[in-house]
Amino acid sequence: MGDSAYTFFEQHQANRGINLEEVKQQLKALKIETPSWGYGDSGTRFKVFKQVGIPRNPFEKLEDAAQVHRVTGACPSVALHIPWDKVEDYDQLRHHAESLGLTLGAINPNLFQEDDYIFGSLCNSNESIRRQAVNHTLECVDIARSTGSSLISLWLADGTNYPGQDNIRERKHRLLASLQELYQALDPHMRLLIEYKFFEPAFYHTDLGDWGMAYNMALKLGPQALVLVDTGHHAQGTNVEQIVAYLLDEQKLGGFHFNSRKYADDDLIVGSVNPYELFLIFYQILDASSATDAGTRQTAANIAYMIDQSHCIEPKIPAMIRSILNVQTQFAKALLINFDAVKQAQEQQDVLAAENAIREAFEFDVTPLLQVVREEMGVPVDPMRAYLQSDYGQRILARGKGGASW
Amino acid sequence: MGDSAYTFFEQHQANRGINLEEVKQQLKALKIETPSWGYGDSGTRFKVFKQVGIPRNPFEKLEDAAQVHRVTGACPSVALHIPWDKVEDYDQLRHHAESLGLTLGAINPNLFQEDDYIFGSLCNSNESIRRQAVNHTLECVDIARSTGSSLISLWLADGTNYPGQDNIRERKHRLLASLQELYQALDPHMRLLIEYKFFEPAFYHTDLGDWGMAYNMALKLGPQALVLVDTGHHAQGTNVEQIVAYLLDEQKLGGFHFNSRKYADDDLIVGSVNPYELFLIFYQILDASSATDAGTRQTAANIAYMIDQSHCIEPKIPAMIRSILNVQTQFAKALLINFDAVKQAQEQQDVLAAENAIREAFEFDVTPLLQVVREEMGVPVDPMRAYLQSDYGQRILARGKGGASW
Amino acid sequence: MGDSAYTFFEQHQANRGINLEEVKQQLKALKIETPSWGYGDSGTRFKVFKQVGIPRNPFEKLEDAAQVHRVTGACPSVALHIPWDKVEDYDQLRHHAESLGLTLGAINPNLFQEDDYIFGSLCNSNESIRRQAVNHTLECVDIARSTGSSLISLWLADGTNYPGQDNIRERKHRLLASLQELYQALDPHMRLLIEYKFFEPAFYHTDLGDWGMAYNMALKLGPQALVLVDTGHHAQGTNVEQIVAYLLDEQKLGGFHFNSRKYADDDLIVGSVNPYELFLIFYQILDASSATDAGTRQTAANIAYMIDQSHCIEPKIPAMIRSILNVQTQFAKALLINFDAVKQAQEQQDVLAAENAIREAFEFDVTPLLQVVREEMGVPVDPMRAYLQSDYGQRILARGKGGASW
Amino acid sequence: MGDSAYTFFEQHQANRGINLEEVKQQLKALKIETPSWGYGDSGTRFKVFKQVGIPRNPFEKLEDAAQVHRVTGACPSVALHIPWDKVEDYDQLRHHAESLGLTLGAINPNLFQEDDYIFGSLCNSNESIRRQAVNHTLECVDIARSTGSSLISLWLADGTNYPGQDNIRERKHRLLASLQELYQALDPHMRLLIEYKFFEPAFYHTDLGDWGMAYNMALKLGPQALVLVDTGHHAQGTNVEQIVAYLLDEQKLGGFHFNSRKYADDDLIVGSVNPYELFLIFYQILDASSATDAGTRQTAANIAYMIDQSHCIEPKIPAMIRSILNVQTQFAKALLINFDAVKQAQEQQDVLAAENAIREAFEFDVTPLLQVVREEMGVPVDPMRAYLQSDYGQRILARGKGGASW
């Protein structure tokens, strides 16, 4: 395809009442943060497959992330996980990022990989371990100051494996107290994103087990606390886009960890299992973007889009590019929804017309659109090919085996 | 077994530090409301199996419910569903109940069986249908006044079947406005119990789809609004007892609809699928009953225990008795938990001891205990046998076939 | 769009090595049977919403089905459900079908709507009820002879609601004996399609609960017995396309009941929940169509494609058309898979390239292709619009309310 | 409790028609194999919590296993995982086992922890990797000869993460060919147990994904191939006991891997999540034990009961003891089922009586029974206390940290 394909596409969309110039602007504005740990070795509990060429330190992780940004133009920031990305001099790391055209993004405290956290961190009944955990989050706020990050992104692995193992209500009280201390330490421009997860690594109860529990904490903490939706952290069948709409309406949606799952928290490439679900999430976000309520519109405008994929068997950098491309594809499709048609069908309670107005946007091939957007952004028209044709993948093999495990 | 069995049991429990006199008091105090519709014909979408002897009107439903109370002594009130139980003269119905030793319990508005509700009731985009639905709930408040009921128990079937069918956020706004009007109409002593359900009859999104959505509504409405937990209304794997603990801690748990499920909302006999789960729910309630927070203790003390079972293939009255007996059994077991032992194990982070302290209570055979409790309450020691040996089941056959469908 | 859109599309596909003439031939050859009961009133256990204009008898159902075939050209046969579609003179029904350009398709015995079947039909421990059920299936074979149908399509609702309710192994023995009697009655050209279902209406165990149980029965019966896959009859997370591939490899896949589900057996419009899954099913079928094994190829060529949707809230005829269009769309996309590229990537164990080779076919907009196919078939380019613009929907309103319930 | 408790219990059971002498014999005969890897460090993909005192080699694992057998008398054999338990001299290992009163049990090939297996083992499209995998299984047969084991217990992690990653049917062909080679190598007295798993570590499709796939392979291989049921390897809601009954009826149930799960393959202590399910599995086994078909009876008699738990946060030896005790408890309860009462209720299609006949056995407290059994077996009446009161747990602390990871 080529320019004529786009001309054709543009004409067709114009006939539908879609202004492609606005669509292109929104596509160009979409920025997706990639995670430093997405470039490291990873796997399942049964096996971590060590690859050749894995970055050996945070600096090299940033170099890999810069490749993703180079070919997509959409990934200017990189999330850090502490202590995985702990360095002596964060200024140095920040400068390294800037020299690569990147900024440092969300700071993710790690509250699950110390032996001390066997029975939990912020919820632990042992006060000194709880103190250690809270201190670690406070340290992360400090790091965020050094790195210029405005987001603290908190996933809490706390929970229990057996009935009675600990007191659920008391753990809730401890959690709130811990989070309040963290919240107090935030600078005014900082936001705390609270993630929830259905299960794993806890197998009986998880202290932040669903959106309601994360939302409730965010509500008690204050306006700088928001909920983070990881698309793989729900019970089977859960309508994730409804949760997105709900949190937007409550002005409590802070961001996403995008990935795919068919079973549990599979952490597969974004958009590889059920692309329609991702599209429907963007439909809800776009719908909220034109809400009558200014707070909802503002919330929708400030969503932090982040990838959280744990590559098991595929090469890291192209897999990350694939995730980014898939996000762009589904976002582009959602931008082609004719919201007037949707609204009219809804008002007439015409189920089939309303369903059709959503699905027809999903069925467009947005390749020509994305190609033109990329051209105009000055990035390769085919980012995957551009990466594969570069020698970067070859060059990093010199790093050998045994790089960083997420 | 007999008295010696109880003596033996009492001794053993005393050795464990359990005061059976207190246990017996709590067992005697447990009251469980049965639903009028549990005595009517019911089935699945594929077939309602019509039984001989089904009550033909609300008065006969009360008569059947009185049998359950007669043999258990635990079911003094009956929930009504309007308009299924609509009568011209609610005073007459109330007097009939009283003459049977019963009171009229929760009033359940029916917002799903009018043709007008095809696209929803309280959330419907059509204002006049919404008005009709709100008016129906207001009528139910009036009926509650007539029947002396203090509970409005609201299950909302509203939702959509397809993406885009209606605007999720706007439906949420309509729901809140509708509920606010209902809430305003409540007398000071009344409580509004808001039920949630994962899916069915809506298959894409359900407006009150999980505890978080019901809780959020209750929070916005005020202290008289509480959440109702139907044990069959969750996604697979959901930790129901955690939700119970959570809502108790927030002082927002209003009541239960007890039933069992293996798959979806199967509405089977309570305690027939996973009795341990029911026991663990009572563990959380009892734990909250001695919380340091007075509000939580009070919330736990005021829980409305109700059955909501839809008998498909079994005779109604004995199936209801079976559900009641199973609730009593699991409650009795939970009362045998040694909470000091639990607490000590939790403080020592001794996982196996904590788990054991819970499970060991579950493994007791509480038959001798329940027999003595019944003896002291003046009801039959074996309620099921007492019912089956009465001629009530035979007598109602004269009603013929074709009674009320729930 | 129009001819130039197709020219453009054709060129692009030719560049990818896809011969659109072959694709078009396969699209024209795709025939999908619609079910008579899909035109009747239906609903959930909570409410059947009665629509105006519902057919009042099997003859009118055929007339509605003829509309779907008229605008799609893809639905020349109609499945019957006995006794819902019982008539005195099947020759007359057959001639009526033929006069409408239709044939009568699969005969579906109904073994769940007699009061006698409360504890099962072919598995019932009561021999006389089992006899009645077997006789009904034998009657259906006779009806198939009259109607010229070659398929007996058997969904068995049998199961239990409680542990111990009946003996699982003995029910299995009874089932096999019942099916053997049915199998013996088949004419040589007839096939018995055995459907399985995870749950509902049985809530503890279902006698044909998964593909393995249906497959095992088919294996014991013989070559005329095959498995029918209803896309809504699986546990959450089940990889349906793997089952399809597996049964094709065993030469035991007989047909499909297409519909969509997000939760349980929701029976929604085909392709409305997860269109990618439907595409992946067709990918497996097409892959098997070129298997080295002739038996597998032949099995794939003889699949009976059938719709089994239970419309709850949408008008029946256009909803059926939508299901057909969605099947065609996903089949068309699957036909655009470059199987050489897939194979090459698989041989190189290049995960990303292999995944891409599948997904990229899904992302094409097949609208211009389907439009040309329809033009060449002599049916409306936009079947939905053609139907809506006809006055058929208006004319049937004269039937009034209260037509046939599936 | 004590002797009088048992006297009382025996009397009560005698009144129900249960002969406790037979029950005791069956309880004494129940042998459960523990896995060597259950004594090693383990965890989730997020963290393996290293404990002090973990065995450092297969010899020390056997010593820990001997403790479990010492206090329970029920665990005389230990399963090995190769290469985790690879030693130079298996005679030496065997003699070490015998000196501890143990035998070596099932040999478990490990086909998932080599880097080469990133895309599968027995199903891998790469012939040389497949050869390596088959050779490993053949080596395991040799090891079984050395260790005197009669069981090869095969769990296959093979699968794919993305649609199209590999050809599902061809992987099936490769699997069958691989297994046939393994099967040919078996000695006549050996059995091959084929395990299946719903998902993990593969997240799109698993080559042996359900019982039907394992059964089908076993059927093609021959009578020495049987299916192994891991109680944690099913989709949510799956009726595991039905699968058990089904496989028994087909004489293809070879054994169990017992553990508990609430969500996915959580590998928790047996009987800690839903004890009723374990009881119902034993109900089906006991029912098959008196089947009219001799083959089914024989299959039931030869089931290999094995634990497969991965302890995350609890001390290994007492957790294993707890699993054993829980298996004994549920087996004991199942032995108290009055099968005549069940049969009579089933014949009368009395749902409530049949359900009651099962559940009432579950509700007995079998503590006095198990105490007497243990007394008669000459093992401690309270095995857990006996272990905790011994100094073994203290002595092994000298091993330090950093023992074997499963």
C-alpha cells in the first residue's frame, strides 16, 4: 500500500464523517511507557529462559528502550523498578536517558522479592517488616525526585495462602496506614497509582484483590491517589472496559499496565489474545474524553499508558515493538468510531445499530492511516522491519548470556 | 446419638476453651429469612418443572414458610417479591403471617419482568420507563410500611448484551439518581440493601456488576444504604469471605442471599457445593463481631440473613429446610473456632497452626450440639424428619398443579 | 467504497501471494444453516420478551429464514427442533421450504422440555422414561427421512444438580446404550452429531460435559457419529480452536453451533464478543483442509456450519443476518492467511513472525472482498440494508404478539 | 478424646450399618506417595523463599520423607524427578531408601527445564530436540529399572503462547510418535501415567490440555498407558470427580497428584481449599471399587495416590504431613458413606435423600476413628504433634540455607 491507499481511506472516512486530521493528531499524541524489566530475562515459575544479548544493567536497558522509541516515536519514557534498577547516581541514569532521547518514568517499588516479605510487606503483621516496606516506598519517592518522575506505581503482592493465615481486616488497616505514610511523602505534582490483582503470588486472598479495593484506598488517601488497571489482573469474564468507564467517571483512573492474557496473569504481548477488548477499552476512554464532566475529561487526558509484559519465549525488543504497534492499531480503530452514530442508535435503543457502530470501526484496516502518521512523525513507516533491518539486535549479542532478570 | 453424645462433645469443647453455653445462645439467636418465591415453581430457561402442591397465592406461600419455621424455629420472617406477592390488602397478609407465627420481611422490588424493562429499569435511557421503575420502588417502600418491613432488598437486572448498546457512564448516573429518589423515600428505620451480580440476565455488562459498584452506590447514598451479598453472584474463584470481611470493616454489609453454585448463579441448596466456603464466611462475621471498632461490631450484629434459592428439581419445603439446616451447621462449626488460638498463631506467623485452628473447627460433628439447641428451643431435634413425618406435604397436594411461579 | 476498492484490495493481496479468485470461490461455497428456533421468542430464565411479528408456526419460521437466505445467499437450509416444529405433514413442510428456495436441515430432538425429563432422558435411571426418550430420537430419524435431512443433531441436557443424586458411571452406561439404539436406526448417509456442554441446565454434573465425553461416545458408536462444537459450551479460558484442530485430526468433527458468549452459554450474536476467536477457529479448519491426511481433509470439507443463537433483546431476522455476516467476515479474513508464511515462520521457530502471519490476516478490512463476492452471487451487496429497506419486517407485524417460543 | 470416643463412634456407625473393622482395614491400606521435590525450596515466579534446613541432595530428601512416613505410616514411597534427583549410583539411593524404610516410587522425567525446551520437548518441531527429550524419557525407564519403580509419571509442559506459533495438529502427531517410542521401552509391569494441565507454563495452547487429550493418547498407546489426574490442573468449575468416575469406568485412571487450588495451579496443601471436593473424589473411587465390571474394580484398586504440592511459604515436612492427614480424613469420611442408602435414594429418584446420604458422611468427625487406626498401625496418634515434638526440625537447620530447589 502507499499514499493512494491513504487517500482512499481518508475519502472513505470523510464520507463517514470522520476527520482524519484530528485522528492523526491524537495518534501522534499517544505515548506509551515501556518498562525497564521488559528488556530483561524472564519466564515462568518453571523456567526462566536466559537469552543472549540481555542488558546487564539499567543503562543498557535504557539503550534497548531507546530502540523501541527510535522506531515508533511513541515510547519516550521508561518505567523503573527499584531495587532492580537501583544505581548509585540517578543523575547519571537520568542523563543517560536524556542522551538517548528518553525520560525516566514511573518508579515501581518492589515489595515482593525480599525474604522478609514472605508474609507480606505493607500489610505484614510484623511491624519492623512493615516499616522496612514503607521505608522502601519512601525511598522510591526520593528516587522519583532524582529521576524527575511524577508517578509512583505500586503493585502489592501481599496476601495469604490459607484461610486464617492472617486477619483480613487488620491487614486492611495496616495497608491503609502504610499507604497514608507514603501518600504524605508525595510532592504535590506526584501521583500514586495503586494496582490491584485477582491472585498470584497469593493464592487464598490478595489484599488489593480487585478494583473496588484499590479504588477504596485511593478514595481514602486523596486526589493524588488513583487506580492502575493491569489488563491481566482480573477474574475470567470480567468486563475490564466497564471498570475503566467506572473509574473514569469517578475520576480515579490513573493508568494502565497493558498486556494480554487468556488464562491468568499470562503477561503476553499486548493485543495478541483478544484485540477487541483492547479496542473496547479505548472506546470507553474516548467516550469519557468528551464527557460533560470536566473532571472526567481531565482524568481521561492524564491516563498513564504503560506496558507491563513479561516476555517468556520471544526476543524482548521486537516483542515490545509488537506490543506498541498493537496498542496503536486498536487506538486508531477506536478513533474511527462515529460517536454521533453510536449516540443516535443508543437514544433509539436500536441494539443492532449501536453494536454495529462500534464493531464497524474495529473492522477497518488502519495500516494506511498509521503509515501516514508515522511518516509525518518522521519515524519508520514499518517500525518492526526498521528494527529488524538494523544491526542493533546483532550488536547486543556481544553482551552474552546472563543479563538482568526482571 | 443423644444426651451422652452432647455431654461428651461439651467436655471436649470445654477442654479446647470453648464455652458451649455461649455457643448455644448464638445458635438460638440465628434467624434466617426465607423467600416467598422459594416456595413457588421454578426452573431454568429451558424448563420450569411444575410440581403438584405449589402455593397458589402469597397466603399459601406463607403457610409453607410457616412449616419451615415450625420445624426449625429459625425462620420467623418471609421476604416478599412485588408484584409476585402483590395483594389488595397488606394488612390482611400481615395478619395471616402473624397468625402463622411469622412476620413479613424484606420487600423485593421486581424490576425485570415487565416488557418495558427489556433495556433496563432504573438505568434505562428512556425517562418514562425509568420513572415507572422508580415509582415501583417507591410503591415498595409504601408496602414495607404496610407490612412492617424495615428492609428494601434491591436486585437490579439492568445491563447490556453488546458493546455500545448503551452508555455505561450515563447509565451509572441514571442509576444513582434513581437510587437517590428511592433513598429519600425511606423511613429512618428502613435500610436499602443493594445487591450486585456478575452477569445474567445481562451478558455484556451489568450495571451493578460487583461489590465495588454496589458499595460505591451505598457510599454515595448514605448510612441507610448497605450492600447485599448473594453467595452465587461472583466470578469463578472470587474470595467471597474477603468481600464479607471488607464490607464489615467498612460498615457497609447489610445482608446475605444464601445459596450455592458450582458454575454461575445456580441457586442450589445452601451449603451443598462447597460447605467450607460458607463456614469461612461465618468465620469472618464472627471475627468482625469482636472487632475493636464498635461500628463494625454493630454492622455484624445487624446482618440480614436470607435464603435466595431457586429450587429446580427438588420439593420446595424440604429443600428449604435443608438449606436452613446447612446454614446452622456451618454457623455452629464457626462458633467452635478458638479465636485465641487463631490470634496466637497469626501473631507468630505460624501458617500451619493458623490454618489448623480454622479447619479443626470445621471438622467437628456438630450434630449433638444442634440437637440440644433444638431441644432447648422446643423444636424437633430432627427438623427434616419432623416435616417428612407430618402430613403437610400430602395435604398440599390438593392444591394441584400450576401454582405460583416465583 | 466500490470496485476501485476491490481492485486495490486484490492488488495488495496478490502482492502477498493470495489468489483472490480462490478465496472468492471458498466464500461463495460457505453455507450456514440457521435454526428455526432462532426466529421465535426467547429470553432468559428471568423473562422472555415477547416481540410483535414472531412466526406462529414452522411454516412462518421458514418464511423468516428465507429472508435471511434471500439477502445473504448463504443460508439455504433450516434446522428443525422436534417437537417445537412438529407438523402433521412433513412433505408439506418440505415443499413449503422448497417453494422458498430452502431445504430442511438438521433434525434436533428435544429431550429437555417434558416434565418426565426432570431427572434426565437418555440417562434417566427410570427405564420407561429412557425408552420414551430413545423413541423420540427414533421418531426424529423418521422425520429426517421425511424431510430429506441427513443430520441428527443431539444436545443432551441430562445431568444432576447434587453430588450423589444419581450414579455417574451408570448414567454413562445408559447413555451409551441409548445412543447405540439411535445409531443403529440411522440410514447409511445420515450422521449423528453429538453436542457437549459445560453446564446448564444441570449444575453439578452434565453427562456430556466436554468434548472428551462426546468424542468418546462417537468413537464407540462408529463412523457416522461425530462431535458438534457449540462455541458457547466451554469453561472459561478453554482454547476452543485447539479442540477444533484436535477433532479434525481425529476425523470426528461433525459441525458447529455458532454463537458468542462472555460468561456462560450466553447465546449472543456470533462474533460479537471475541471475533478473533472465531477467526482462529477458521484458521484451524483451513489448516486441516490442506492436511496430508485425506480423512482429515474430508472431515474439514464436510463440517456442518450452523447458527444456534437465542436472541434475547434484538429483532430476530436482522440479528440472524448479523450473525451470518460476522461468520463470513471472519472466514474471509482466515482465507487471507498466507499459509506459506506461517509454515516458514513455524519451521524457523520464529514466534513473532508466526504470530504476525496469523494476526495480519485478521487485520484486513474484507468489506470490498465480500461486496464483490455478493455481487457475483447475485445477492445484495449490503444484506442488512437490503433487509431493513424491504417491507418484510413491517409486514410480519400483522402476526401480532405471542408467536412461537423457541 | 480417647477410647470412649471411639466406642461411641463405632456404636453410632454400627447403627448406620457401617462396619468399622472394614473401614479401618481400608484406611490402613491407603498409601500415599510423597514427592522428593516437595521437600525442596520452591515458590512462585516472583520469588522462591529459601528456607533453612532444606535437603541438599536426594539422599537428604529421602530422610525428610522418612519422617513423614515415620509419623503417618502411610507414605512408604517417594517419587523422584529426573534430573533433579539424578545420582551416579541409583543402587546406593535405593539402599538408602530401604534403610529408611522407604521405596523409590514414580520416576518423573523433567521436560521443561532445559534451555532447549523453550518451544517444547516431545512436541518440538525440531527433531533433534525431540530426540533429546525422548531419550531423556528412555533414560528414565532405565532409572526406573534401577530404582525398582514401576511408574513413569509424565507431565508435559509443552504448548504455545501465541496463535500460529506452531501447528497444533502436527504437534499432536509428534507427541504420539514420541510417546509410542517411550511406551515400547516399558517393561511389562511398568505403567506410563500421562498427566494433563489446563495451562501454564504455556499460555495459548497446551498439548495435553485436558483429560480427553491424555485419555486419547493413553487409548492409542495401549493398556500400560493411563491418565494421571492432578487435582489443580482444570478450568474453573470443572467437575473433577466426574472425570475420575469417567476414567475409572474406561479403566484408564492411573493415579493422582493431590494438591489444592482456588485459582490456577496453586499447589497448596491438599484439602485446604475445598475439602468436600476431595471427599467426593473418594466417593467416586469407592463407588467404582464395587462396580459390577471387574476391570473397573481392578483399576480403582491400583490407583497410584501421590502428593504434588509446591510449598511456598510453609515449612516443608509438617506441610506434607498436613496434606497426608487431610487425605486420610476425607478418605475416612467417604468410607462412612452408606452406599445402600445412596443406591436406594437414587433408585427412588429422591434427590434430597441421595444428597443427604453423601453429605452426612462428610459431616462426621473421624478423629476418633483415625486415632484408633493409628494406634493399631503403631504410629503416633497425632502425627503432626509427634513430628513437631521430635527434634528433627531442629537438627536439619544445620543444613543451612540454599538447599535443593525443586
